Amino acid sequence: MNKKCFGEVVKMRGKSKGFTLIELLSVIAILGILFGIGIITAVGLRNPLGEAVTQLSSVLRQVRTRAISTTSAYRLKATSSTKAIVEYALGCNSTTWVTDSRLSMDLEPGIQFSNPSFVVCYQPRGTVPTAITIGLFNAKGQTRSAAVYTAGAIIIQ
């Protein structure tokens, strides 16, 4: 079959206008295998202990920011080996504390605090009366920690 294209005669090869079913199925199969390998690899890259110490650092920064912005004392207090709550009062030595329900921290299964009774209290100026290191560990025995210095700085170790 001849066809004119811009004044020239062009011969068309057979009836080939697209891909065959076998070509399409083989491409889909190869893509499926590659995506499967990618997902398996990505799952292995996850680090729950690293994510937990980053979450701890983030919550501590939020607690410090709240203490500065509200001119109240805010503290992060562990209530168990896997949970910590945020409370506020007039000062770090107060006896009456109110729970801030907007902030809390629940660790993933398998991650625990090294000291399940720690308390970090930020004064209204964002400082901490005494420096503290909060440790986390997992079932494999790996540990990470976040150090809170008296000036309020947080360092992940």
C-alpha cells in the first residue's frame, strides 16, 4: 500500500501500527519486578530508632517554643517506658501542672526510654535548670540519645 506524504510516495510496512500483546505484557512484567524489588529495598532502609530520637528532639523543641511563647514553664515527662506527656505550670518548681493534650509522645513498638521517669522542664526563657540526656533503645540493643543542655540546646547523639 502506497501513501503520499509531503508529495513523496511512502510505502507502509504491513499492518504494524502499535505494539503486540506479548510486547506489552513483557514490559508490564518487567516493571512489576522492578517495582517489587524497589519496595523491598525501601522497607529495609527504615530506621525506627533514628525516627524515634528525631521525634523526641522535635517534641523537645516544641515544648521549649511553647515555654518561651507563653512565658510558662513547660515540661516533657515520661509516664511509662514508651510514652511521655507535656505539662505546663507557672514555674519548674510548681506542684500543680496542667496537661497539654496537644502535645505528647508515643514511641513505636520495640522502642523504649532508657529512663522511664525522666522530666525535662523548660523555664519561660527557654532554659533548663539542669542538663539531661534522654536515652532510647530498641529490642536489638541499639541505643540513641538526645542531650538537652542548660541553655535549651538539643543535640542528637
